[in-house]
Amino acid sequence: MEGRLLKAISGFFYTECGNTVYECKASGVFRKEKKTPLAGDIVTFDVLPDQKGYITGILPRKTS
């Protein structure tokens, strides 16, 4: 899925996709690459059955 990151609090990232907001955690790949998802980023994520997800990628930013 693809959505916009609304806010980040204590390692949890709240991502909006359509009219639904998902609570996501960042994948460990970001720590290795020293990247941090920021509010406003467009991200790709996978959703688990309990409405929680994992961010799998960050699309290129237009501004920062």
C-alpha cells in the first residue's frame, strides 16, 4: 500500500491511506541506511491483520 506519513511518535509512524490511518513501525533497513521517515513523506507499507503495519520504503522527497 502507499500513503502519506502524518506524524511520528516514539518509533510509531501514523500513515494515512484513503480515509484510514494505520499505526506503522519502520523496517530495520532504514537504520542500516541511516534514513528516517519524516512527516509528509509518501511511503509504501504492508498492513497486518490487526491494522498495524511496517513501512517498507520511502518515495523520493520533493522538499525537506
